[in-house]
Amino acid sequence: MKTAVVILNWNGEDFLKRFIPGVCRYSAGEGRQVVVADNGSTDGSLAWLAENHPEVRQVVLGQNYGFAEGYNRALSEIKADYYLLLNSDVEVTEGWIDPLEQRLDSTPNAAAVMPKICSYTEPGRFEYAGAAGGFIDFLGYPFCRGRVLQAVEYDRGQYDRAEEVFWASGACMLVRASLFRAQGGFDASFFAHQEEIDLCWRWKLAGHTVWVEPASVVYHVGGGTLSADNPRKTYLNFRNNLFMLYKNLSQRSLHPVLALRLLLDGASALMFLLQGKPQLLRAVWHAHRDFFRQRKVLKIKRIAVKQTRIARPSGIYPGSIVWRYFTGRKISPYR
């Protein structure tokens, strides 16, 4: 099989009802299969799927392993050249897979490629989780062509060219199965959030490339699991970003960057308190606590990354995206 379209589902029956028909219709083709991997849903997702779309293969995981470990377990049971990881809350379009496959077919060192991701609720705008291709700044803050922090641009064709990027969005990304396995998949300790950025960083350090192909377009609902003010989401984002930096930064950058990030995280926590959101301040504190608790394990992972490092990755913005944002430059420096 060439391409397995794999949707990781957790209590997403409503999204499956809305979007699976289109996924099946527009993913049809020789050498392709649609798979739903279920993370222990209790909402009737699998029963509905079996009754209404028996052509969709089910991989039943039995419990909620999160995004990272859930995909690792599911993909270990699927044989394909390419895995197309797709959120359950994404509307696909006719011909969406072809440009993605063509990019990997024509670029032997490419590990992953993502489509242009627009908003399902406001189709004229990009969607937060990926937009037109992901980057990070030197402090590890992620941003995209089309989205810088909370500023999301309208899609006016300004990013309609294929580009090498730093990271592809886990909401929709086609990955080369052999390279996914070579890197050990996602880091399961992340559970959810930024695990795809960590994986793309490891790929790039190992000499591979990551792409966006805007000839493919999908529409993402976004925020379908946790809202922006959810303490769990805040915790995972702050903790996982520190995990990612510790694992992947060069020895020269590691300590100064971490020191700055810890200070900036503290400033963010203070801002949460001033905004009347003490639960988010506690989430940041817990993220830092658990980062330091995991240092021994992270050191082992850092050594493993170092052993495969052969390249200096492109796509890291040398300035501060936060500084750009708060000085009024709310568009990507890679426009």
C-alpha cells in the first residue's frame, strides 16, 4: 500500500459524521486506505463507523494514549509507504492527496509535507494549527507563514508556493513511513502538543527536509479537544516546548536559550495572574517542575538525537517572533 490516511479518534463521533464521508470520497484511489485509530472512545464512534463506513479500517487501541503514543501504536500496525496523519476535525478537498504524494515522490530526502491549512469556520483565513507551514524562532516559539502568535492572516495567495519549512502540522501531514520509524516516531512523553515539531526538528538534524505544498488545501475546525484557556493545554505546551528545546538545541545554545525561556515563561505566568487566571499560572509552574524532574530522561534522549545529528537545520528564525509581534510586525518574516 502506498498511502494510509490515518485518523486518530477520541470521542469524536460528531466530527467523524461530519468529515469522514468527504475523506473517503476524496481519498479513493489505488494503493490508498482510510484508517481510524481509536484511543479508547466511549461515545459510540466505532459502532457508527462500522455501520456507516465499513470500508474504513479500524485500529482499536483500547485506551487514550494521547496523540503521540496513540499514533505510534496505530502506525506500528499499518504497512504503507506513506502515512497521512489527519485530525478528525478536518475537511479535505478533491485532489488533496495527489500534490502531497508528488512532493515526497519527487524529493527523496523529504520526511514530511503538509497542505495549506485554512479555517473551517472562516475559510478565507488560515487556521492556527499550521497555516501555510511552520517555523520556530531562536527561543523555540513556533509560528507559521500566515500565523504569528495570535495574529492569523487572511489567505490572499501570498503563500501559494511550495517551500521547505521547519515543521509540518500534525493536523494534516504526509510522512515517509521509513523515516518515521527511523526516528522512533513521536516522543510519547509529550502526550499531545508540539510532538510533531519535535519530530520534524529531529528529521532536519538528521539531514532530511520538511515541506508545505499549498496546491493541497484542507479546512481545520481546530480547538476541538482543549480550549486555549484550558490549564491542561497550557501545561502541555509549556512543558513540551522545554522538552523539545532540551533534546534538540546545540550544546552552544542550550543553556542560554533555556535560561531566557524560563524567564519568559515566568513573565507569562505573571501575566496570567494579572489577567485573573491563576489556574494558568499553576499550569506553567507544574510544567517547569515536571521539566526539571525529567532531566535525567531528557539527557538520554538528547544523546540519542546527537548521535543522528549531521546537519544544521534551516527554518529557525534568528530573531524573536515575540518581539516582532509586540512591536507591530504580526506577519511571518518568511513571507
